Amino acid sequence: MSICLVTGAAGLVGSESVRYFAQKRFTVVGIDNDMRQYFFGEGASTDWNRKRLEEDIPTYKHYTADIREAEAIEPIFQAYGTDIKLIIHTAAQPSHDWAARDPFVDFSVNANGTLILLEMTRRHCPDAVFIFTSTNKVYGDRPNQLPLKEEDLRWEIDPSHPYANGINELMSIDQTKHSLFGASKVAADVVVQEYGRYFDMKTACFRGGCLTGPAHSGTQLHGFLAYLMKCTWSGDPYTIFGYKGKQVRDNLHSLNLIDAFWHFYQQPRVAEVYNIGGGRYSHCSMLEGIRFCEDIAGNKLDWTYTDEHRSGDHIWYISDLSKFENHYPDWRVTYNLEDILKDIYQGLIERG
């Protein structure tokens, strides 16, 4: 029996991982205690997604456990032992703003929770592949030091610049403003690398851009593209924070991300780091995203603007995917921005 253990199993990336690896004939074990509802309110609850997973996948086993509690996590690892072949760790506190409200909880979830999962892996299934969903926020606001130029609807980088195709893994994560969320994810990112190098474990940090899809419970504090479409569809007001609404993000469909996980699992490496996102294939500014959402939903978005940007936020971030593409040449980004938004819109309609 091959076990795939997924944390944050009812969230966006977690639930897509559950479905994907169940189809690959893994027995999937999920851990999720719906802390997203605690972070962002009832509208962000992922309980609907957990119920759907249990209905759709008869072999799926769910544990309502807290990754910060070793006494709750270790029995799960003990129960399955070396049958665990893959750990996909997606559970996190994901918001800049929320982290500043309660740094203790943020750090305990993102850093301490990751350490507990790594140690349980080392004790009970050291040969398993450990995949961590990190974030581009580990680079802090260093991308804002790039020579950007203002265009009508976006900020853009000079095409002659070395990062014109996107930001690669060599950008420094040091001496830059991260936000407390970014700092806790840096701690987790580095400890995942360290367990790989120190204990020769097959670990990888996937430093995601905007990861999204129809299973995303988007809120104002997290889930830019999903929340943007949700507000456009529902008529709820939306606020743009700073940078004239021209800040740029690359957007990756969760299915393309999980496919990247599959490629890594088949040919794992030790202590790898990958920038992962939509790259130049799938990206937009806030203003451009609004236009796409309005066209797809057939509604006008009720939005306002404030000059105050979020602390540590990026003005322009596009992932350079070349390292992962060189290591796994059969992997490709297959969903462009319009495809992603249509999927999100359809998901909203289905959920009502």
C-alpha cells in the first residue's frame, strides 16, 4: 500500500492533491482542522470541500488534527509508517495582514508545524518524498528593487533585464522586508531544505506565485484571483491596496501545480527549491484581472482604491520556471489566465 499524506487537505492545493493522487491509486490520508475559517471567517471555511472529498473518494481517510500538536500528529505517522511514500504539506496561515495580528499563531502554524511534520517523517518514513508549498514571499520586498517601469495597466520590467523572463531561485532572501507571514514561511522553507541536506531526505520547497483554482475559498486577506472573481460575480465590494492597481502577479492553476508535484515524486531530489507559478504564460495586473473577471462574469466589479499597500507586498512578481522545466522537461503550464478564471467562475456557480 502506498500512502500519500496531505496536510491542509480541504484547502485549494490540498484538495486537488487528494483527488490527483487518489486517481494515481494512492491511498490518501488528509489532515485539516479548518483553521482557514478561524483565520478569515465563516465564508472562508473549507468544510464544504472536506465533505465533498469524503463523498467522492471512498478510500479517503480524514483526520481533524492540528499540525502544531506533535501528540496528535505522531499517531497518524505511526499508524501508516513506511507505507507513507509522499507527504504534501500545504497547511498554513497564508496572510500578511493576519500574521501581524497574531504572530505567535502565525509562526507556530507555518514554522513549528512544518518542523513537526519533518521530524515525524524522519522518524517514521524517512524515505518518503516531502513536498512543501512555500511562497514567493520568502524573497520579501526585494523584487520591488527591480528597475520597473509604469505602463497604462501594469508595472513591467525592462525586456533586457536578467529577470525579464521572471525571478529565479538565486534572488537573495536576506536583508529585506518580508512581513511576519513571509518570515514564518522563510523559517519553514529553510528547515525543509535543512532536513533534506542534513538527513539526506527527499525534500522540495515549491515557492509559489498566486496559486489558485475553483476549489479556492478566496477572501480579502488571501486568494487574490479567486476573491476577485467572487466579488465580481456576487456584487460584493472590492478594495485595491496600493501601487495604482498595476501590481503584477503570475497565476498558476492548482492542477498544474499538482502535476509538478507528481513529476518531482517520480524523480525526487534532495533539498530542492523551485520557483513555481504561471510565469510569462499566465500573469496579470490587478486592473487587467478586473477586466478579465468582468468579461467572464458579465458583471461590473464594485471596486475602490486606497494608496496604502500591504506591508512587504510585491509590485511585480513573475516566476522564472526554467529550473523546474530543465529538471522535468515533460511538465508544462497548460492553463492560461482566462482558463483559470473561467474555472473559478464555474466553481462559484456550482457551489451557489
